[in-house]
Amino acid sequence: MKPLLKSKNSMIGYLFISPWIIGFLVFTAIPIFYSLFLSFQEVKITTGGIETEFVKFENFKYAFGVDALFLEYMGTYLKEIIISVPIIIVFSLIIALLLNQKIKFRGLFRTIFFLPVIIASGPVIKELIDQGVTTIPSIEQYAIYEALNANPDVFINGILLYLIKNLIMILWFSGVQILIFLAALQKIDKQVYEAAKIDGASNWESFWKVTLPSLAPMIVVNTIYTIVTYSVFSLNPIIAHIQKNMFKVDTGFGYASALSWIYFLTIAVILAAAVGAMMLKGKKSYT
């Protein structure tokens, strides 16, 4: 009787998730594998339909050997990811810690920090960039900016200039992360902090020994979310470059598919490296 009931429950469960499975296979899995097929083809759209010719790895060779613009965009993307993701995570954590305190108008402040998530679409951000409101106001007038801008090719100077020019826009990507950290903070048992204080721990020590280890899983989640969100943002020049090559006569859908897979694998490697490094660090801290 029990195996029959278990089988029945399983069938009901599969019935509920079957629309998602069918939708994933039809609208996601098939296009993904078809784009992989096209990445090894030279695609021509004719009046008779789509014609493909197998060209092996020529599209990938063209991306790394000829398309200097794509390599430039990839280099800029990697630099921005390395700089922006830690800043977004740290900023989100600090704001979440502040919003978790018992202060007046706490709900209003939470709404304000989450508001960019609602209105941060591509056209809105583009309009803000065009108006110059995504940078620190009047920063060009300060001596530190002039000193950095005098030698922009220096690695540290380039990083600081990027932060100055894009700080406000970077912080706009922090809304969901703040919400996740805030929810995690509210789940931490208050008795743990009380026990730490009884043992003589200061607020600073409680943060490093109690709060941060408790938030470790959410830091991983927020890191993954931030990398993915930053990578698929509609104003990303790599995405625009891929879309532009889709309709070029000399490149077309085959080359655009190859660029998409290169970009996808790059994001996957970054995610694996980031999550692997954090998991390894977490294991070392517990041993």
C-alpha cells in the first residue's frame, strides 16, 4: 500500500511541475542546443529559408583572432566584475546591517533602497547615464580626480577612476542583495548574541564570529545573483555587440551564437571560481 501511495504522490508532483518542464524543454533547452549547433555553422538567411554550412571552429577563431572589439569588451567586463561585485556585496551588507537596527522610518528607508530595483530598467539607466547623474556630482573639480586622470593607464588609477565614474550606478544593483541580507539577519537567533556578550565578546567580535559566519550562505547567493544580474544587464556592451553581429552579412547568426557561448562559458567560469573560492574559505574558517 505504501509503495502505491508513494508512486501516486510522485505522479501528482510530476503533474504539477510538468508545465515548467515542458516550457523549459521547448522554450529554453531546444534554443540553447540549437544555438550551440549554429555556433559551428555559417548561417545564411535566404528566401528559401535558413541555410547552414559547417565551418568547424572558424567562428570561435574569428572571435579571438580578428574581432578586437569583442576582446576589448570582454576585458572591460572582467575588470568591472572584479571591481563591482565585491563593492556591491559589501555595500549591501552594510546597508542591511543599518536597516536591521531599530530606527525611526525604517520601513521608508528599506523602500528607498529597494526602489532602484523597480525602476532600474535599461532605458531608465541609459537616460540617467546620458544626464550624467550616475557619477559623483562635480567630481571632476576635485584635485584627486585630476591627479588620477593625469595617469589613467596606471592600474590602480584606472580602478579608482572607474569607481568614481560609476559608483552611483554600481550601488543601484544592490537592492535585492540588501533584501536578502536583511532577511538573513532577522533569522539569526538573538540568544546567540546574548551568549557571546556573556562570554565577553564586543560588538565587533560578534560581527566577525557570529553575524558573518551566519550570513555565509547568503553571501554566496548574493554573489551569484550579482554576477548574473551584472552580466545580463541590457546595457552590457557585449550583449549589444552580439545582437549587432546577428544581422551582419559577414557574420550573422552563426558568429553571434559563437560569441554567446564564449560569453556564457566566461560567466560560468567566473561563477565557479567565485563560489569555489568562498566555499573553500568557508571550510578553512570552520576547521
